[in-house]
Amino acid sequence: MKKKVLVGMSGGVDSTVTAKLLLDAGYEVEGVYMKLHEKPGYHEENFRRVLHVAAYLGIEAKMLDLSKDFEEAVYKPFVESYRQGLTPNPCAKCNRQIKFGKMIEYADEIGADYLATGHYVRHDGTYILEALDETKDQSYFLFDIDKKIIPRLLFPLGEWRKEDVKAYAAKIEALESFATQKESSEICFVETTYIDVLKKHIPVDMPGEVLDTEGNVIGHHKGFMHYTIGKRRGFFVKGAHEPHYVKEILPETNQIVVTPHSALEVRQIEIEGVNLMDGRREFACDVKVRYRTKRVPCHVEVKEDGKALVKLSEPVFGVASGQAAVFYEDDRLLGGGWITTAE
């Protein structure tokens, strides 16, 4: 009897090729498109493409409306994080709560043995592994998923390179348009910039003071939500002879603290909401503090309250509260947590 797999389909080339590969591998495939937000016209066009693929493959595909769950678990916390002066990571939140949370529940409802997505990652049954294509690897965003579901996940593109996925689709007449379509944005509900999202809910243009690390007023800015840690543009510093960077955001007083680059150096991080794939409590590994940064060797000490202290063996710059610190050992994702403080 064929094993049944639920494939999360977005209407893009990655999930399209994923569904085709699994069907060719002998699985019984059913597709699901997740409606996560209310962007006008967005879902209609994407679901039309999903139905086109489903018809070509001869599989069933449905739309699952998770917009209310997404709003509560991802969208509202995204807005609230910026209100609090934090820099959120909505994709990692979505993966925990929605893509590998609500979607695995739906897989259970339809009797699917596996859940598959077009993510560029791999796994060995215990650990998520980095993708073969390092430039597309998405393991960073999966640090917070429930480790119990890993054996039920399928990631066919983990062994592929992006250009090969596009080339594969281009050779199939019914799918060739997917090979040339524009890549989707990293955050699905952000069409232009995150500021345009925030403007719908809270005032963001609120002129305020720029401070130095001693608390002296040295300039002005256009509103604290316009800035993230490490940003060097968009504010004015009187008499500055070198670039200044945002070191701290003070939402209560609508102020930002700026420094020269050297003062952004961080050697120790505290995190909360620790999620690990094994039972280690104290260990050495590598850590990434943002998606597009290099790994740095570190020592991790996990506390009893779901928090951890991360000591870095070399300095990193521009570490932002609200982002994820994600741990690796070779190509294995060990887990991670949410950054609360950095010094």
C-alpha cells in the first residue's frame, strides 16, 4: 500500500517540483495551499497555479484557511515586537506554529503518513541537516520545530541545487512557466518593507532623539520603529566624522542609541525559549545570530527555565533582541532560542 504524503504547495517552483518528485517516487500525494493572510489577489493567483500543477499531476489539492491562526501566532506578534523595539523573525515562528504545526495536524486529519515541503533542508530522522545548496539552505528557520515530527518530514529538495530545480521544471512543458517566475519575498505578508505593514496598525513616524552611550543627545531620527540594531542610515548625528550604527532601541522614550562600529561588538548572548533536538545541557558548537551571517564557535549553557547563556569565541556585530540564535554541529541543526540580551 502506498504511503500518503501531504505536500505544502505555494504555487512556486520549489513546492511544485517537490510534489512531482514525490509522485514519481511512488507516494500517494495530496497538495494543500495555506491561506495565511488577506493580501488582495495574492491567494487567488497562487492557488490557481497550485490547481494547474495538481491537474497536470493528477492529484487532489485543497486550500486550507489558516489566516486566523496565522494572525494570532505570527502577524500580531510581528507588529508587537517592533512596538517593543525588537527585531522579529516571523518565518521561524510560522514554521513552529503553522507550517509544521497546523499543517501536521491537517496531515493527521487526512491520514497522511508524511508531510513534505519545498524547503532546502535535509534530515536524518533525529536532526535537521543543512541543504546541499548552501546558498539556499533554510535550516536556520526550522530551529524551533517540534523534534518529534522530524521522522514524518520529507524534503526532496535538500539534495538539489536551486538552478537544477529550475532546469528540471523548464524541461516539462506544463511546468516550464514555474522555472522563470519571480521568487517570492522572504516574509510572505510584507510586500514592500516592514514599515508599510506597521503603518496599518501603529504610528511609526515619530521624530525622536539620537543618544550616545553616555546618554547625551547628539542628533535626531524619524521614529524608533524605522531602525534595527546595526543600521547605519536614516538618522542624523551632529558633527559625526565616522559612520554611526544603532546599538540600542528605547521604545518607551522613542530614542535610539548609536555608536561607532567597534562598539557593536558582542561576545555573550542570552536567549529564551530554547528548543534543542537532543538532551544536551552544556556543549560547544557553532551559532548563527542572523540568517545571512557566518557561524561563530560558541559555548552554550542551558538553564532550567528554558533560557541559555551563549559565550562566543569571537565577536559578532549587530546582534538584535528578537532574532534567533541557532546552533550547529557540522551540518546538523542542534536547535536554538530567541535572543533577549547581547553584550
